[in-house]
Amino acid sequence: MARLEGKVAIITGGGTGIGKATALRFAKEGAKVIVTDINQESASKTVAEIQGAGGDAWAIAHDVTREEQWEQVVAETVQHYGKVDILFNNAGIYIIKPLAEITLEDWNRLMAINVTGVFLGMKHTMPVMAKQKSGSVINASSIAGLIGAPGHVLYGASKGAVRIMTKDAAIEYASTGVRVNSIHPGYIDTGMVAYASEATKHTKEELAQGVPTGRLGTVEDVSNIVLFLASDESSHVTGAEMVIDGGGTAQ
Amino acid sequence: MRFANKVAIVTGGASGIGETTVRLFAKEGAKVVIADFSERGQELSEQLNGEGYDTLFVKTDVTKEDEVKQMMQATVAKYGKLDILFANAGIAKDAPADKLSLEDWQKTIDINLTGVFLCDKYAIEQMLAQGTGGAIVNCGSIHSHAGKAGVTAYSSAKGGVKLLSQTLGITYAKQGIRVNAVCPGYIDTPLIAGRDEAMNEHLIGLHPMGRLGKPEEVAKAVLFLASEEASFITGTSLLVDGGYTAQ
């Protein structure tokens, strides 16, 4: 049997990178997937791929910083599919800048997407899941939420917040059957690493050399752990942080 | 099947989390070596082989280097290779430090930490010789991450298992050998059998989910870490604890 048979999943930032790979993976495992993205066109492309492979998916243009849009996404999901089993709070942006150069505008914008977006997602789905007595939320943090790095005061603060919000929400909802966990990818070969390479003036190969396994992770590597956390295989896992970094933070 | 043509060793495989993991690996197509000091492993192996699975029992005391070596040799002699080790054998007999004898301390360290080291060492030796990489999952605990009054030797050993897993994960990353720890909370197994109702309530109350974990829930995490799906995951801990350590 498929590992997410009959489940309904919302994935934010599902138009590209890890979000897209996870949407495709979820659909392959039998889930109905609501793919949201601030870029409607990219969300629609992901959905077209899923439907082309015979899966069931639906695209919604979604700014995760807007509470009324979250209300709408959850309401439409429930209306369309009758429930919400899984939320992958994946949408996020990455800014690498020296502390003194971070503008208040940078700070507020990144926090709104990476932290407020995750908060709103949990706020509007978890009570629905609690009523169903089951649900799984996966929040995208990062190794930047675990360790420090130059230029990462802003991004690191946002991912550190996601890490601990996850644990707080997990404890608050533990008795309801709703689980919440965070994932902490290291260098994964996506647009974000291309940006990190540019911003730090290190080639991708140089970045990979800093990883004990000697390679960058793939979006499939990350989608595998999201699938595990989303599925009933992880029924006793909550408030946990899963690191996918080729050994980077074990050092 | 997720483990077709894979060869896995499970230490402490005759009961509890180990037995459940043996069964899941077998169902997913793996050939499984049940390493245990208890003869119950023989019964389990015969039963599984009778159901059409391919398993081998090797009586093993994980604290004895020659027995661990022989167990690895028996594995390779029978199945030709080793892909996966779940170093799970462990005991839980403990006391506050002022009441813990050196003998009891040593026994816990020997089985729960030195036993893991020895099994890892010889598994890595074999995997390096094969040149194929491999996956090792060591059994840590919530007490690899959090202390508890009176849990003296156990947490010392399990804390060691966590850092051992990180160190080995980094050391052999380039050779494709992944090493991770699975860290269960209190799981309903023979390890905590014999508890009275008050103790049961106490243990349940430690887990925000309001229940003890099931062996299957740990076994599924072990299978994930052992599988190709976890190919970028090394040197980490996977907590299966119903929220115990998130508090």
C-alpha cells in the first residue's frame, strides 16, 4: 500500500526545489496534494506534473504572510477534500548579509515569511487536525537553526525560531494526535545553494567539500525524510528535529 | 520491498525492539542475522525461516570481542556480505551513583557502550573491505539527550552512543558508511517489564503524547535510517519519544 494513501497534504512553496520534490513524492505515495506558492505559475507547473502522472493535486496562489489567505487555503482544502492530514511549512527565503548591513526591511520581510508564515500555517491547520484526532506538521528549519555562521544572523534567527516553535506546538498538541516536527537540511542542491555560493564567493564544489560526505544533498534526500515524518511510520515522533546534512553538524 | 538482497545484523534481536526490527527487515526482503546471548534467538530464527524468510541466529555476547568477530564471520560466510547493522543490544539496571556498585556500572557500560563500539568496529571493517558502504543504526535513548535522576550508568552509556555515532558518521562519510542513532523514549518492551501500576503511570506521564511507545514505532525509524532513503543522513539522532525531550 502507498505510504500516504488517502491523506490530504498542504505544501507551501511547492512550486520549486524541496517543496516541489516533496509534492511529487507525496502524490506518488497516494496523497492528494494542495500545492501553494506565491508564484501561481510555478505551483500550477508542479500540479500539472502530478496530474500528468495520474495523481490528484491542486494549485493555490498563496502569500504565507497573509492570515486571510491561510484561512482561505485551509477552508478550500477542507471543502474540496474534506480534511487536512499533513502540512509541510516549507516556504521560505534566504538572505545572507553581514549583521551591520541587514536593513530593518530585510529583517521584517524574512521574518514574516520564514517565521510568521510557519506560525500562521500551524495556527490554521492544527485545530482542524486536532478535531480529526490526527495530523502531522513538518516545519522547514535548517542547519542554520542549529549552528552559527557568518552572515546568518537574520536567516539563523528565523530558523532557530522555527525549531523551538515546533517543539512548543508539539508539546501543546501532543495529546490531540497531532504531531509536529522540524527538518534541518544542510547544503541541498537547490536555488538556495546557488545563492549561498554567490553570496559567500565559494563554488558549489567548495561548499560540498565542507560536507563530510563530500557531496551536496538532493531535494529527493529531503523529501524522503518529510515523507517519513508525514506518514504513520513516525507515529511516536513529535517535537523532534531531523537533520539531513551529510554529517555537517555532527562535527 | 525496501531491503531486497540486503543483509542486516540486529544485535539483541531475540526480544523487544530488536525482535520487532528483525521481523520488519525480514518482511521487507532482507536476510537477517539475529545476534543475541539468549537462545530465544534460535526459536525466532526457526519460526521466521518456517514462514519463508531467511534468517540466521548467532549466539553472541556483544561484550566479547572474539564473539563479535565470529558473528561477523558467520554473517559473511552465510550471506556473503553485510549492508546494515542495528546495534541494539542493551540492558537497563541502574541506581543513583551512591548506591551503584562498580560492578553494575561496568556491566552497563560494557553492554550498552563497549558492545556497540565492538559491533560497529567489525561491521565497519567488513563494509570497508567490501567497498560498498553501508548503514549502521546504533540504539541510543532519550537519555542520550536528557538526564533523569537515578539514571546513572545507562545515561552515561547512551550519551556515549550518541557521540560515538556522530564521530563514526563523520569518520566514514566519504566511504559511504552512514552511522546514526535512534533514540527511543520508554517503549513497552521486556526492558521495562515488571513495573507496577504507579511506575507505569509515572513513565506514561513523562511522554507528552500520554502513552509509551510501541516497538514497531522504533523499528520503523530504524528501517528508515537503514534504507537508501536516508542516504544524506549521517551522524544524527532520530528521537522516537512522543515529545519527551522536546519539553
